[in-house]
Amino acid sequence: MYTELHDKGLGLVAVNGSDDANVVNKYVAENKFTFQVGMADKKEGAIYDVAVKYGVQAYPTNYLVDASTGKILWRGVGFDEKAIRNVLAKMNIK
């Protein structure tokens, strides 16, 4: 979906909150991802933990965020392509 829609305004950032950086980097390279992949800070006592901040309790949890406002427009656990496409259509990303 990202490949199809990125030229129409869809951005994608994947965040891994549990795996070792070497594992993530290998997976990204093997799958030739062209979108950004970030990793949550796993250091003990870390101030910023993206999974906690966004209420992630299961993987994958997906968010559609308005790039201009930062407002979360949709949240879903698991991959629901139909729901994602419906929200994107409302944003004129088709």
C-alpha cells in the first residue's frame, strides 16, 4: 500500500519497540523497505518510550496521523487495509 500511495501523500514510519537493532536492520535490508524505520529506546530508565506514549499493547498497532496537525486520525490493532483505505480516502489519498 505504501508503494502504491506514497507519491499521493502517504508517508510511513515503522517503529519497532522490542527487537534488537541488528535484527531490525537485517529485516529492513532483506525486505528492501523504502520507508523510515525507527526503534524505541530500550535503555533502562529511558524517558521516551514510543510504545507507552502511544498506548501500544499488541503488534502491529497502526496509526494514521495528519502530517500538518499531528492529530491521530485512526488507530487499529492488526492490519485492516479496508479501514486504512477508508480513512485515507477521506484525506484525499487514493
